[in-house]
Amino acid sequence: MIYDSDCHIGGQRIFDDQCNNGRMDGHSVAAASAARPAEGLRERRRRETQRELSDAAIELFEKHGVSGTTVDDIARLAGTSARTFFRYFATKEAAVLPSTEESESMLTAVSAAIDGGAPLLRALESSWLAQIAWFDSRPDEHDRALRVRRLVGQEPTLLALALRTEAEQVDALTGTAADPTGSDPDVLTARAAIGIVFLIVRLAFDEWARRAESGMSASVRDIYLEIRRSTVSMSDQLGDPPA
């Protein structure tokens, strides 16, 4: 099932006001608390090594650019080897972007929610809102996020990878949303729904970054909901097909 009567794409609305209420907010808050599960010592060390490599890549890209940095440089600064680097990242560019594990975690969460009967939009939004809630609650991550966004804006290879990664996420989620029995075959509708949510999320982070760079305090979640409300209002214009 791609959508339900509360937030639908095929009819007059993209989202309904009911999708803005505490029910969805409650889902996002609950999911946020589970978004970072307790880790064992080995897993914690693995994540620490991954983070150290990523931090080293950011620092070197800022100083020398992507083309002026090698995997050996990154590994050396992180105090490890190139062999270890490739256990975590396929390319040097991938070291500064969200890991494939995060994408797979979102896909798993959305798939589980859909299997449990949740409509696609609600499942996808709950997953995104959980990640946004975690980000908003971690101001220590904000400076790092701004540094990465600057690099993506300056480096064509990073921008290309970011766009390709998002496209792959949309493809994977569309595949998850497609009903294998054929009872809900509108793949284009699913892709449109997913694309809309991804676009609103991207715009929310863009606006958060703009405000943060200007020294303004901002919440990505509040910005997301602000854009979302405007989208709901504008969706009424899609009620009648164009002449």
C-alpha cells in the first residue's frame, strides 16, 4: 500500500493535516530513541574507526581538496592503513557522506513498517523524522554537518556521489513500496511520493544550513514541518487536472 486516506498522492492531497498531528510526531520521537541502539565493545570500536577515517577525510579534503588527497593520506592521518580504510568505504569520497549502513537501516525500517500495514508516506516520514530528531538533539554534530555540506557544494565528485546515493535510495524504496501481488502497481506514484519526501527533507536541511551559517538557531524538524504545511496547502491546486 502506497498511501491511505490520511496522506495520499493519487487524489487531491499530497499530505493531510492528520499526518501533521501528534500521532506521527509520537512515532518519530519513539523511533528516535531506538535509532541509536546500545552497542557492544567491538561494534563501538568499529564505529569509532569509521568515524576517525571520516573525520580525517573531511580535514584533508578541506585542506587539499578531493583530488589532492589519497586514501593513503586519509588512513595515515587516522592512524591506520589503506587496507583498513577499504573495509569501511569503497572510495575516498564515500568517507565523508552518510554510510551505506544508514541507508540500509532506513530501508529496513521502512520495509518493516510497510509489512506491518503502514502506508509508505507515513513509514518513510517516521524514519526520516527519527533521524532528524536525533540530529536536532546533537548540536555537537552540527558543525561537522556544515563542513560536509560546504565540501559537497565545492567538490563536483562529492556532489555527484551524494545525488547518486539519493537516487539509489529512492530506487530501493520504490522497490519496497511496489506490491509484488500487483494489487498496487503504480510504481510512478510510489516514486513521486518518495521523491516529494526526499525533496522536503533536502530543502529542510538546506534551510537549516543557511540559518546556521548566519548564526541563527534552527530546528530541522520545525523547518521540515513548515515546508510540509506549505506543500499541503499547495497540493489543493492539484485537485483538478490542467486544461
